[in-house]
Amino acid sequence: IQKENAMGVPQIWDIIRSSQYDDDLDTKHTNKSPFYGRVILKLYLLENKPKIAIDAYHILFECGFFQFEYLGKPILNLLKRLKELIALDISFIFVFDGLEKPREKNVDNTYINRSHPKFMSTIKELFQLLNISMVQAPGEGEVQCCVMEAQGKVDLVWTNDSDSLLFGGNHIIKNYSKFEADVGVAPGASSPRRTGTDNGGNGKENFVTMLKYEELLKISPTSLLNQESLLLFSVLLGADYHIGGVKGLGREKAYKIVSLKDPNFAHKFYKIFEMKEKQNNTWDIQYQYEQFQRELFEYCKIHSVELFGRNYSTLLNNEKGNFDNWPPITIINHYFHPLFDEEAGIDALFDSERYLNVKGSVIYHSNINFMNLKSFLQDIRLPQISNFEKWFHDTMHEMCLLKYILYDDNCGFQCKITEEKIVMINDNLDFMMKYWKVRYNSFLSGVTYEEGNTSSRSTSPVRSPTKRQIDIQNYKYGVWIPQASLPDTHRLVREFRERERERLKQEELKSKLKPSKRSPKKRFANYKQNNNLDLFFTKHTHPLDK
């Protein structure tokens, strides 16, 4: 388990988690909060049907692209993520970092860029083969995601980076994993546990942490930080471009400083850097910045006991009269004035007639060359797959099955709901999911696989086959899907309900007509045995009692 698969300042997530137990909140249990908590990914996305902007960097990191030189396992992990999202028929888009993103600090205090990692060409080829749209931001991917949310182009941002809150992100999901606790998946560990595909319904589902920050801030204003406070808090603790932060100020001290209302250091700091036009006057900004540092240091020195609970004489009595390791202005400007593309052409990238990653898209019929995709994946040599032909067939069909059921009139001839069940996820009564068992025949052009005899038991020449055996013979493949995927009015659901009603009627009728296995006398409720000794003992007494 990776405690916090996060970039930015992980302590921000800690503050949000701890706020769930603040007295201002109506609820004490994070899973019950409407604004923050762990949710089952599939249920959450199916119920809300959001458009999602995905910070691609953190997905690639979790899939293992930065940990493994051999791309087989990372590509397999990424395919699993893509399948999971496409199979829900929701709209999403991956947002990749651009070349203008600062990467690493140089010795002369400047920042240099690197070219895109080598694996990016492989990822782009995979996206093109699947017809999945993507965006390349000029700088940070999470910045572009937050801008898209602010513009109303997407409904939520998927990222583990706490910097997204600094950039105006509000509705965020993070920490994708199989755990109910608020932790993410370890890098490279998101591949299937077994070979083949996961056909669902096994009581194991993936969770994410859901956050609506502005709404949470309204009901818990005393324990959470607004955007101004978040900016100063991140600068004091250090983040992606300023490792270590201001020396001597850890999470607790920084939190107390930014929470002050009089003086309001967070607001003062914000006013120095807020206007982009002011950044041309570097000398004036530098002067105000240094004055702010001295004012903050002096206040902490005078009010150390009141503010921190003790006198930090060693920290606050240095000759310099200031804290060490403040970041340069260039670093601060990355947070106040990040690079983004205001005209990214997002609407065109959510075109259901061109891209598979869009709700309502059925382009798998004509726009995807599955033979080329198959050759591409075979060349990569994916691990943990013993039967590639079967894996490819099942993965592609399960990826597109819901779209086929919802939007193709022929689905009634190729698909059938045969069972339903309710599953307790991770053996926890708080997380329950209803599933349909959908059996289907191959419907993707050029994607076929013959399993041979698919019956669970051989059909006896004397005994008639069961309904289950008939279903398996008529529909060769099966998968469990969430019941929330399909409306109650859908043809397959209505037909299943009608068959179930008819089955129950037949069972009730059989139970009435079927002769009882009890003896004839015991069939009667008022049956009473007359031949016993009770009457004898009432009339006769023991000889000794006479």
C-alpha cells in the first residue's frame, strides 16, 4: 500500500481528512459525507455520469511507466484502466504534461525541461489505435484539467496532486485503489491478479476518494484552508519545485500561520503576486516579497508562545532575521500564474462520432482496426497472459459491451441477461452492489475466439439440458456488469423481469400440484393419534395404589 500517491503537498490532503471530524460538520463518518469520502468508482461514475479530465501523469505513474523499463506490465495496467472507464460508457479525456512544465532544478537556480519520455510514443500509438482523444497541456497537466473544470468543459478532475486545489480545482477524485481506506495504489501494482480478464461480480471493486472542496469549505470553514491560505501553506512547506520548503516551519507551524486572521499573512502574500501584469516590475515584487518575509519572521518571534505554544529561541533568534530557504519568485509564479491553453478545443475532443472515450460512442463498429491493435499488443509481449487470443477477445468485448447493449438494436439477438445478484464489496455492509449476468456472442468485427465446449457439464442423451446449459450454448461468453449500467426500461432488463415473473408463477403452480411426501394422516393439520396409553392410565390405577 502506498500511503499517499500524491504530488504537491500531501499535508493538504491530511488537513482535509482531519476536517471530517471537526465539530462544524454534520457527519462524523467520511463515507457518509456528501462532499468527501471513499466511494466505489463504478457506482459513483454510473450514478453521476460526469465528464472527467484525467491528469495523465499520475495514472502513468501508478501504472508503472516511470518504474519499469520494459513496457509490458505498464501497458497492461493502462489497458485495464481504459477498459474500466470505457466499459461504463462515460466521457473522459487524458491530459498530458507539456514540454514547458518545469522538471528539475539546475545549479544556477533556473529550471530546465526534458523531452517527452520514450514511452509517450507507445502510449500515443495505443490511444490512436483505440481512437481515444487526449490533450497535451503546455505545462502542468493538472493545471489544464482545473481550467477545463472552471470553464465547464468537464465536471470533475482525476488527480492525486494537491496542487489542483491551488489551481482552482473543486470536484476531484483521487487515490484509486482496491482499499476502503484513503490510500492509493502502489506504482506498477494495478495489473490483474490473475491471467485473463476480470468478469466482475466477485465482491472486489476499486474505490476512489471523492472531494467537493468548495462545498466542504462552506460547512467546515474553521478547519479548512481557502485558496489564498493554500497558496501560502504550499510555499511554506515546499512542493514539486521547492523540495523541503521554508526551513523550520513544518505542517503544524505553517497551518497556524496561514490560519491567522489578524494579521492575515495569507491575504498579504496573495496580494503581492496576484496580478500577472505586476510581474513585469520584478524589483518591486522582490522588495515586497522580502518585506513580507521579515514581517512574518518578526511576528512569529514576538508571538511564538501564543502562536506555537512554546518559545522557539534557536529558530527565531538568528542574526539574519528571517527564515531560511524561501523559494525564488520564479517558483511562486508557477502557482499564481501557471501555463495553460485557454483554447484547447475540448469540445471537438468529446465527439462521440470520432472517439471511443465519449458517452454514446459506437465507433468500434467501423473506426477501430482491431487487427492492427492486436498486432501492436502482441509485439509488446504483455505479461501474465497465458492465452492471448482469449484475453484479447474478452477484453475488447467487455470494453464495448455496454455501448453495444445501450445503442445497438441488434443487442437483443446477441445478448441476454440470465442472472442477478447483490454482492457485499470487501465484506463490508456499507458497500453493496447489484449486478446483472450478461451472456453475449461476439459482436466485434475481426475479434473472435472459439473456446470449444463451453457447457459446464456434458448434456446427457437421456436427460434434457438445463436452462443454464441452453443459455451457455446460445450465448458463449458471460460477464457481470453493475445493474446501475442499464435503465429499468431497457429491453434486456424487461425481458429478464418477465421471465422471472413467469418462473415464479410456474414454481408456485408446481408447489400446489405436487403431491406431498408426508404420510396421508399427517397431511391434516388437526391430525391426532388416538391409539395411545393416555386414556388407559386415566381409567386404571397401579395395583399398589388401591
